[in-house]
Amino acid sequence: MENIEIIIEMENGDIMEGELYPAVAPITVENFLKLIDQDFFAGMIFHRVIKGFMIQGGGFDKDFNHKEAASIKGEFASNGVANDLKHTKGVLSMARTAYKDSASSQFFIMHQNSPHLDGEYAGFGQITKGLEIVDKIAGVKTNFQDAPLEPVIIKTIRRK
């Protein structure tokens, strides 16, 4: 299976490019592409930003209204799925609750290596250009709940 290239365009004009790995996490990539094709991520924010860890988005708009999406099977080792993608800087992975099959639309981009996530979360892609944008977002001022004080808005995520 070929990797699929994507572009994450921020409302402020910043651009990140990435690739998705269907050979690593086919269910996750299929779900993410379905959401991209529905323009699901337009106007969503990075609502959880932890410098030195990750930036998380795909669940809320700038007014913190939650946007629902169907849950999928978690594709990671502790859930019985082989996935060797390490949670290193720039890796795209799916957020979830304690329930292993709860990932839906929320994803995160690793700001720094976090090996404790390996085997516990479904890595499914990688930022290939624009890691400085991940650094920029990771450096914004946040409140006590790790939410940026000024919304960090995704304009769109699209296939390249």
C-alpha cells in the first residue's frame, strides 16, 4: 500500500505536510481520509497543547463545541494489532479514552519523542514538512487545562 500525502493548512496560513501509512494502520487511515473528504476538520482547533509532548486536535471548534465522529478499532499492540510506528517527533497518532476502541476524529502530533505511547496508541502517519509549525503551536500560551489562550484553528486538512 502506498503512503498518502496530506496537507494541514492553518487559519493563519501556516502549512504542514504529511503522509499517512495505510500499511501500518489501515482502519485508522481509512477513517482519517473519510473525515478529510467530508471536510470534517475545517474550523477545528488544536485544543490540547503540551510543549515537549504533543499537540492534539480534531474534536472541538474555537468555541469548544464538540464535534462527534464514529469510533474505530484501536490499531496498536496492546489492542492486539501489530503497529511498529514509534511515537517520535512529528508522528501523527489517534487520541482515545481509556477504552481502546474509542478513537474517532481526535488526533495528535508528537512534539517530542514519547516512547511510553508506543504500543498503546495508533500511530498512523508523519509530518514530513513543517515541523517548525508543530514547534510554533507547541509554544503557544495555554491555560491550566493545556488549552491555548488564543485558538489555534485548522483551516482544512486535505489530500495533496
